[in-house]
Amino acid sequence: MEATDLYYNSITSQLIEEGIAGLHCRSDKYFAEELRIEVQKEKQAIQKTIN
């Protein structure tokens, strides 16, 4: 459930839904990596806010 929520609330998911830049043609591995990068950037931004 957590992974599903993470995906459906992501920018990556929004871009796919909007059909931006041909993302619908990419592989599952590509999307997993994009989502991992997005989550990592969000965590870094939160850490910067805390510190």
C-alpha cells in the first residue's frame, strides 16, 4: 500500500498520466529508477529544511 501511495502521489505518475515526453513508452525499470530519484530528492529537501 505504501509503494502504491508513493507512486500515485509522485510527479512521475503525474507526467505519465499527462502523456508528457513519451513516458508511456518507457520500461518498468526506467520508472522505478525515476521514482527512486524523486523520493531521494524529496528526502534531501526535507533534511535541508530540518538542518
